[in-house]
Amino acid sequence: MGAELIKGTLGRIRFASEDGEWAVAEVETAKGSVIVVGNLLQTKPGEDVVVTGQWQNNAKFGRQFAIESIKTVAPTTIEGIRKYLCSGLVEGIGPVLADRIIEKFGENTIDIIDADPSRIREVEGIGKKRAETITQSWEEQRSVRNVMVFLQSHGITPAYATRVWKAYGHDAIRVIQENPYKLSEDVFGIGFATADSIASHAGIKEDHPARVRAAILHVLREAQGQGHVFLPLAELKTRAAQLLSLPEDAVVQGIEALRESQRIMVDALDFAGERVAAAYRTGAWRAEAGAAEGLRRLVGVERVFQPRSVDHHVRSVEERLGVRLATQQKEAVSAAFEHKLVVITGGPGTGKTTIIRAICEIAQGQEMRVALAAPTGRAARRMSQATERDAVTVHRLLEYNPNEGGFQHNSERPLDVDILILDESSMVDVYLLYAIVDALLPRAVLVLVGDIDQLPSVGPGTVLADIIESGAARVVRLTEIFRQAENSNIVANAYRINRGEMPQDAPRIEGKLSDFYTVNARSATHAQELILELVSQRIPSAFGLDPFEDIQVLAPMHRGEIGCETLNVALQQALVVERGERGVERGGVKWLVGDKVMQTRNNYERGVVNGDVGRIKSVEAAQKKLNVVFEDREVTYAFNELDELTHAFAITVHKSQGSEYPVVVMPVMTQHFVMLKRNLLYTAVTRARQLVVLVGTSRAVSIAVSQADTGVRFSGLAHRLRS
């Protein structure tokens, strides 16, 4: 039976699924009200629609019209036009103004404004500013609807339409028609599979060169997401051929085409004792090769400042700071004045902060310019508090310019510093390393401070490990734990974990609270219940701490019953929903006043970076925006920009790098078997200052401490530094 068609005005939406993919709604037709079911593609009540589909009989709800496609059409009656203008879809138009517009343009209102939105100025009472608001809103509504219909016709859900519109604007349909694979390069959240689906609907053949090239680039991009800077050429061919369901010969031709256009680069490298052909995306190749060249150039220049007696300066600093440096600490301080590239690595309680303070004191006495920086805002603030000196993010130090997409400080405009001390350097990926090195003067000293046993960077590369392995740097390993840290069960257990031993609860002393607990959970459901109770009641009551500001839940993974996604929903319910806070629901996710949220990608125009955590201050539903208060600023997000945020009652251990919290609560269950690694547990435990609570099973903890992370990351930095 062929598809049928109904026309009318979309009325009340009786039900909509949380993900927006399915709804039950009323359509008012000339013959009466019709119930339609299916995907409404973001059409709104009040819009005139044409719906294509099939009639069906539901045993419970009766006769319904199942939607196959739906599109908006311009209303043609005065009443229909008025309903549309008053629907709230077009910002700046209310009932009074709607009547004036209709009085001016009559039944041709929609056609006239569609053809030339600027004519809205002809209506009495509409000034320049309001006209601009109406025009922009009108064009955006129309364009988004067109993109929606186009994507649906190519088998794509509406969830990505706003992102596509933000990326391409009025050119969206043209760009997609010319090359659907650009979507996977340009639009956040759209990968090769989605673009390939559009291309398939558009009739692009499976061996089309554009498809092959897109698959190769996708494989390399996906590898970078897994931490690799390159892939061995043989592995790239295999992965791409599997993705394409084509023979490797077709992939070889695509690789050659990409090499000729310099979108990928291939180098011969020594890696893990073998000679490999390493395939890079061009940006990654430039970053790795540029970083290696810059570091070699740095260490090749002699020191300009060479204190005659570093020992004398160390003794002087000890007196000024009121401390006695241990032998390893003295070695680290001396290295900063005797070498050009220095790595200082050690676990918690080994005195890294004291070393940084001592270096700064000596340098200041020598009239040397010192800069302190860290990869994240949270790490920079910690560094500043600990050293009592100004510390900034690397992006702020190098003056990132969002409009130009690059750093203002580079080889052409280098930093005027003699020593750059970079804390939490295990978080630095190859791209950030290149930016740092490119901005240093030849006379500068680079001191990398970090903990080599923590998780590697989220971005590609193993920068700190590669620099240590290459032998290019003076490396000082700190192993002595100082008296203050020796009394900490958190520190003691961190080192036990790092040695592959089980952490231990401190002996229970009547009337005294410990700083490390393990709480047994019978199941994932029980673990979730315990975490909710600990965060919302037991810890705040026993320790006098705030569940929002002082307690952070760290989970090994996003998914699962005790993953971040599920825990965030449960913690939001316990901490926010039960207080009756207002908010909005978008795409099945509730955003409520008081929610703890995290920025998920760098947005330098707003002054927020990936990992910044804040609280939702207000939700303005009428204006379709909400406001988030971060530590040093308030930021406004339109509802269609909420993909930049995620809830942060629970975050992954990876996201916690560079941060420190009074309390860390962590589920450790066998459901997260694939992620249970020693460095993951070690990193989580070392994020806490005052209290750690592990919730789970001893078997899961045992698995974690026994499994060293042997996952190989393909990186050529060590090879290039040795060369």
C-alpha cells in the first residue's frame, strides 16, 4: 500500500521520548484532529505541516497515522499565519506585533519575509535592533528546518541538525551534497559512519576515492583518540580496508593520493626495536617533528646563566624558605641551573612543590625570568596556591587566539623567559609540547615536573615517557617520601598500588576518622546505592564537607550501572532534584539550577577550557539559555550549545588529571574490568587530599593493582630525539 499524505497544523504534543526520536502528537486538519506517531523532526506546535505516512490501528489507542516524513510549509490563511508568528518560534514577535505584520503583508506574509526578511522594517514599530533579531531568528528557523528535511531524506536523525547548521550555516545543504564526508571532519559528534550513511543515500559508490580517503583519515583520527601519534602503515591499511569492506589495494591508492596532497605523511622510524613505516595525519607529524627539532635546538645551546656555586644558592634558599632540602631535591634544583632540559618526576609527598619554590627563589636572585604553567586551569591554580607565585595555563601563557586558531607566542614572537617550569607534565600531549617548545627562546630552560606513573595524556603521545627514554633530558627521580606525607594513608596506599600491592585501611582508632576507607559492595546496584549515601549523607555529616564543592566521584568508565552517565543521573536526583530546583530537559538530559557541570572542549571565546567545572546558576527557558558559574567567570550557553557541557557529579579518572579534591569516592567493580589498571587506580587515589573511599570488591581492587598498563601508544618522539 502506498504512502498517504495529510496536511494541517501541528497541535498538542501528547508524549515525546527523552531522546526526541519518537512522539505522539495532534495535527489539526480541515476534517478534524488526527493523531500522528513518530519522529517530529523538531517541528513545533503551531507550524503548518505536510505529513507522509501510513494509517495504522493501535489496539490500545485506536487509529493513528505513522510518520514516514514530515516537513513544515508556509501557512496560507490569516489565522494560520497569526498562529505561526505567535508560536514563539521567531524571536522578537508577540501577538501585538504579529497583527501589525499581517496587517502590512496579509496572506503573503510568509512568502514576502522568506524572500526578503529585511522587509520586516516596513512594519510600524519595528526598529533596527528588533528587525535584526527577527531576521536572524527567521532565517535560522527556516534553514534548520531545511537541513532537517534534507538529513531525514538521507536517513539521518535530527540530533545533528543544529550542529550542521552551526558549522556551515546557509551553505549546509550545498556542502553536504558536494562531499558528505566533510561532516566527519568538521562537525563535532559526526563520525565516518554517519557521513558514510549520507553518502550511501546519495548514491556514492563504496569504492569512490572520496570515501576511501575519508576512511583512511578517520582511522588515523580514531587512533589519535586512542593516544597514538601515528599508525604503522601496515596497520592503517588493514584497519581502513576492514572499515570500507574493500581490498587493501583500494586503500593503497587512497594513501598515495593523501600523501601527494600532504594530508598524511609517512616516515621510517625505530619503534619498540623494529623499523616501521609510520603514517601520520599531517598535523600530528608537524607537531612531533617540530617538538623534537625544538628540543634538540634547545639542548644544543649553552647555558647563559651559570651560577658559580649552585650549592651556595641552595643553602641560601633553605634559610629563606625555612626548609632543609633532601639530596634528591638538591639534585633537582641544581639540574635546573646546569642543564637546558630537565625532568623532575616523583609521586605524592616527594617534595616537588618545594623544588619549584627553590628554583624560583634562586632564579629571582639571579634576575632570571621564570614562568610557571600547567596544562589545565585547575592544575595551574593548584600550582599557584602551592608555590605562592603566579601560575597560568599553557594556553594563557602562549596567548591562544580563538579567532586565528593559534598561539600568539611562537617562534616569531617567543616568550621572554629564562626558565619555564611546567607542572603536571604527564598530561602534555604532542601538540601542546610543540606549541610550548616553539615559543621558547634558544637561551631558555624547560623544566618538566610530573609523575611518570600517572595516566598518560588524554591527547596523543607519551611525551614525558619519550623524553625520559630518549636520554635528551637530565632526569631526576624523587623517591624519598617526607615526614608529613609518611603519616598519610592516602600517600602510603598510592605507593602500595604503584608497587602492585593491595591498599590497606588504617587501623580503626576510637573517635578518630581515617583518610582511607574501602566499602564492600555486593553488586553494581549496591555500589551505586552506597555512593549516593556516602556523597549525600555520610561524608558530609562525618567530615563537615560540602557534597558539591568538596566531594568528587571518579569512575573508570562513562557507561554501565556505575559509570559516569548513570551515576550523574542518580547523584543529580539525590542532590538537586529532591530540592525541587528548576531547569529544562533537552534530548533526554535534565539541566537544573545547582547542577555541577563540566566544559568538555576548549572554548577560548568564552574563556573556558576542557575540564573546567562549574555550577548552573540559572535557566532561562524563554530565552533558551542557561548560565554557569565557573571559578573565575560566569558563562551563558544557548540550549543548542549544551553539547559543550556534561554533568560532573561523577567524572572519569582521565578527566580528573591535574586536579585535586578534598575527597575522592571511586567505584571499583569487575564490571569495569577492561579499565581496571594500576595507573588508573593510582591516579584516582592521588587526586585526594583528605579522604579516599573505594566502593566495590576486593577482587576488583586486586585486578586493578595487579595489571600494569601495557597498552602501547605509537609515538615517534623518542626516536626523533635520539636522532
